[in-house]
Amino acid sequence: MGSVRFRCLKCKVEEDVPENIVEMMDNFDGGDLSVPPRFNCEICTGGIMEPIDYKTKDGRHYKIK
């Protein structure tokens, strides 16, 4: 199993997260398909980490523009 690269939308720090963890995070958003899996940045205050380019097993594609 691989990993997914995340980037903070505020401070731009990047982090690799194991795919199985990303899949679990994707289920925590209440089923909102418009929202990518994300979490709070541990480096800056108020930043949100989102996948740079991630395609789910069911075909949804999230990409930071």
C-alpha cells in the first residue's frame, strides 16, 4: 500500500499519509463527496491539510489547484 501526499493550504508544508489512513479519514466527513479527506496542520495554526492529488477507490478525484 502506498501513501498520499498532503499539503497545508496555509503554510504549504507537505506530508505523506498512508493510503489506508486516508481512506479512513475520507469516511469521517459525514459522506460529503465534495469534501476531500483532510486534517488540521500540526505546523501552523488554522491550516488545513488536503491531498495534492488523490483518487478514491470509487473514482472520486481530488486535486489542489
